[in-house]
Amino acid sequence: MQTGLGAHADEETLEKYSLKTLPEAETARLEEHLLVCPKCQGRLEEIDHFVAAIRQVAPRLRAEARLARRAWWRLPALPAMPKLALAGTLAVLVLAFLVGRTWISAPGASSAPAIVILQLHRGPEAGSGSWGPAGKPLTLETDVSQLAPFPTYNIEIVNSSGEPVFASKGQAKEGALRVQVSRAFSAGTYFVRLYSPTGELLREFGLHIR
């Protein structure tokens, strides 16, 4: 994996991270990069979905492969190809078919929420605020450990004209607030406002959707 907050992680590094086989030193560097890189967050989500699909279908694949081998051993001998080789070929075909079918039809694979880390930067300068993908539901995360603790926090998202487009509530856990945004947004600039239960504005974050 390339080092530095501005360098994107390669596919092999993201796959090892998803499989929890990435060395600890590289894991720390990658997680630091993921906090500020929506692009790598999105790529990691796709890999996580693929790994989850493989793990879900693996028991069925093993059962299908066993059945294919048992059925093949009952066939008469064929001079053109040894039984073992053809049984292995059948097992590979079953694996390819089931994995492909599971990946293509996996529910929510393309509509999984994108994680957006809200940062305390707002302004017209390039790069200020946080970034998220257009056309996808979002999961907003922010650190509230420096704020007064409340049972719940109110979240409001407004567009560039100040018109509210989303509102919800969330509970903080271990100093972090995580809110699911059920709707998707079109490209543009938005602002996320964090309020106390009594309506006091605590923080405001810039949110760029592209």
C-alpha cells in the first residue's frame, strides 16, 4: 500500500483489510487514510460486499461440489478424461456459477450506504468539508466526545439555499455519533447541522455530494 494520506490504497491492500489479514502497521495507516477518503471507503464497501457474498455461499458450494463428485463416480469410465479431473472441472463450474449468481443478485450490493466522516471544515475553499457520493444513501459519522453528553442529538441537513432536506435523531456511542440517512442526494453542496435536544446548534459541517 502507498503511504501518505493523499495516496489511495490498492485493491490487494483493501482485500487484505477486509479479510483481516493486513499487518497491524499497515492497518493503522490504511484506517487513517480511510477517515478522509470517500473514494477508498466506497471501494472497501464493494470488497466487503463481495467477501460477505463468498462467505455466505461457501457452505452451499462445498455441498454442491460433494454431490457433483459423488454423482460422477457412479458414471462408467470414460477414456477421454479421468474421473477425478472431470469431477474437479464440474466443481469449479458449480463454484463459478453460484458465486457469480450470488454476486450479481446480492440484495443492496449497489445501494449500500456510503460512510461519510463529518469534519469541522466549512467554507468556499476547495477541499473544505466532507465528501459523499451522489445517488446513494449515507451513513454520517462524527466525533462528539468534546461536546456535552446528551441522550440524543438532532441532525438536520439543509441545501445550499438553507432549505431543510433531511432530519433525524441519533445516540452517541463511545464518543461517536452515527446517523443513517435513508435518502440519496443529488450532486451539490449541503450543510449538516448538529443540535442538542433543546435546539441549541452545536456544530455545522460542510457536505459536498458529487
